[in-house]
Amino acid sequence: MALLADYRSDLHNLLATTVDASTWSNALLDEALRRGLGELNLLLVYETSFTVESTGYEQDLSSLTGIYAVLAAAYPWQEGWDFARTLTPWRSMGQNKLYFTAVEPAVGETIRVRHSKLHTIEDLDSATATTVPDAQRALVGLWAAAFACELRQRQISENPALPTDAGRQLAGMAMTFRKRAQEATSHIPPLGQLRWGNIGLE
């Protein structure tokens, strides 16, 4: 898996900063990468099985590390079962805490959780591993490049000595990077267009 240094290198290549890398500080690039990860967190969907530790309508899923948001839950669950046929309604009781309104999960049984994930890049904010899939590395780079241009645009707006068209050029670059990222995500099923009733939010 790629490390923070690799992602910074990706950004330098996208932004063509070799002429004057000093204006694109690591602090700026790292903030852009954080925002790029935020976009990825909303895009990819994962499934994880959770073993019920205590019988009750309220279940705390905090032991499932890295969850960004729970999207749907299937209960009772066994491997090979149809997720859609075992969907059960729930409501949120806080961060990764669900209250099941139609069933009471029993200890030892399994809940299948569909969720988004908090992705990390090793060495960014003390992360010890990179959880971004290799296939999505370039996508994070495109998003981060767009955010980097916007951050740099904000910086130069306070410096009257810089050319007046620099901000417009950065805005155009940001738009181009964001368009390329949107094109790259067109084949990935979005988290939108969900049937909210099926995931306990109706």
C-alpha cells in the first residue's frame, strides 16, 4: 500500500509543482489529502458481520473499527443469505449505536452491517496503515489536487503582489481535477438513491 510520501508525490505530479514546490507546502497537500479522503469515505460501501454480545434492541457496533456511517443492517444473518431479504428497520442512537425497532437481536447471533468507512493513509495524522484500495489511489489524488488548488487560491487572495489572473487559473484547474474525479467515479454505485425505509430512516 502507498504511504503519505507516495500520495504527496502524486499531488506534485498532478500539480506540476517541480518549478516551485515551495509554494505547495506539505501542510497544504496534507490538508488536501484529508479532504480527498473525505470524498472517498462517502463513496465506497462495505459489509461487515457483527456478533451480538448482549441481547437487546439497542446494539453498540463500536467494536467494528473504522466505520464512518451505518447504511443498512440485516438480521438475523447467516453466510450466503440474501441481504435484501433480511433487512431490518433501525434508528440511530448515536455514533455506531443502533436501536432495532422490529426485532431484538440475541446474544451469539449475527448482524450483517452495510456501512461506509473512514479511510486512512499511513503517516497522515499518525495513521499506521493505508486503507485506501489501490484502485482508488488515483481518485483520491484527483480530489486532493482539486482541493489543493482551492486552498492555494485562498492563500494568494491575500497577497496583492501576485498576478490577478492566478486565482482564476487555480479555479479552472480545480474544476478540471474535480471533473476528472467525477468521471472516474461514474462507474461506482453511489451511496445516494437509497431506499431509506429499508435502512431504518423512513
